[in-house]
Amino acid sequence: MRVRPLLESRLASVVPDGVAIAFDNMHRQPAADETWVRATLRPGERWQAGNLERELGTLGLDLHVPAGDGPGPAEDLAAALTLGMESERLADAGVTVQPGLMQYDAGRDEGQWFRLPLSLPYLASEEAA
């Protein structure tokens, strides 16, 4: 099921200007003063319901902002991504993805960045072949 292109293109369209995205299998070394997001697709359980194949998974988003400015910049970015990503149905080429509500975890200092983990659950559907 081709969920990744739908979620990645939506994320790219809602990330504020100046914020870099590191998708799965992209090896980049962000600058110490750069704000960036690591996006990781976590496919989950799959099953068939009638003529539909379904998948329940999560898009993990680790927000990284330069350390030393407190949690505010990460929380502002999280709010923008939440507004842009959750609850809007995505569809293309027979695949439909219904995002759920964004989940926030505790932020923490990690070297030169403050990291705020988010996760966006989704339900994907595609007609069975």
C-alpha cells in the first residue's frame, strides 16, 4: 500500500519555510543552528475488510530546534504541523489515508538540539486486487 507518498507530500506542503525535513533513508547532517524534522513511517497492522485492504500505522515526527531557546520554538512548530497534518483525508491512485489526532511526547535536550517527538496515527485503505 503506497501510504508514504501521500504522507510525505502532505508534510512537505505544511512544514514552515526554513524547516528542513529528513525522510527515511536520507542521510544529511543538519547545521547546529538549523530547525529540522525527522519523519519516519511506521507501518502497522494490516487486514482485509470486505474488498478493502487496511493498514493502521504511525508517522513519527521528531522536531529538532537549536538548544538553548526553551521548548517554545518546538511547540510552535508542533502546533503548525498538527494544524496541517491531522484530520485531513488524503487520497491518490486508489489509496486513502485518514490521519488521526497528533500525539505529543515529552521534549528533551539532545546535544545541540531540543527534540520534541510527535506521532500521527493513520488508517489507510485500498481496494484489494
